[in-house]
Amino acid sequence: MEKLNINQKISAIQAEFKAAKSRYNKFGKYNYRSAEDILEGLKPINLKYEVNFTINEDLNTDLGTPVIKAVATVTCNDTGASLTASAYAGVEKAGGMSLPQAYGSASSYAKKYCLGNLLLIDDTADSDATNSGKDPIKKTLTANTTTVAQAKP
């Protein structure tokens, strides 16, 4: 069997991968998925396609409001080629959150969306895409951008 390159592997993973919405928000009465759910679902994919997924975060305070940038990377184990996607989330204390909770919430949000960008997970049916502002975490998302990294030969 011919070895797949990183682009072929990510295409196959995007077509195959399903992330269940295994969590339930009692307040908003909706199911949702978390970054942890996505990462748990990727573990068998790592073995099957001989890749690994990592997430790195950076904190930027240049604009006054802290912003977390999360970058998800899929790397081919045999060649080292990789692809990345990123997402940003502003840190906002809302709904009685403590400062560590606000940072954790923004971090989780950025991770979830950079993984969603990399894996082409459609969140249009998620509460994040459809609610009318009841969920204070929605305000932490400041931008979604996908960055296509060049695959290393």
C-alpha cells in the first residue's frame, strides 16, 4: 500500500472523523462538544494514520484585553510534515467567573476552534453559532482564522 502524504492523511481524517456532542448544558439546554472530546476522539486516528496532533497557545496582551491564540498542528510521524490551524479567544471575566476561570474558558474555546478549523468540524448547529447571547463564553471568541502551513518535504 502506498504511503499517504500529509495532505492525503488530513483529507482522509477530515472525511472520517466525527466528534460527538457528548456534553450537555443544563442552562442553555443544548448538547455540545469540548476540545477534550475532540482530542479523545483523535487518539485512534493518531494510530491509524500515523500522525499526532498537538496544540500550542500564546497569550497576547498588546491590545489591552488579553487574547489567547491556539494553534493545532497535525504532524506526519514518518516524514515530519505538518499542517496547522489557529483560532483566537479574548479573555473576559463574565458571569461571575474568577480570573483563572476566564483564562481557562478562553483557552478551551480557542483550542476547540483551532481543532475545528484543522479538522473541518462544522459547528453551525452548536449553541455557539446559534444562541442569542445567553452564553457569556460566546463573547470570548474574537476571531476564527485558518492558517495553512506548508508541508515540509
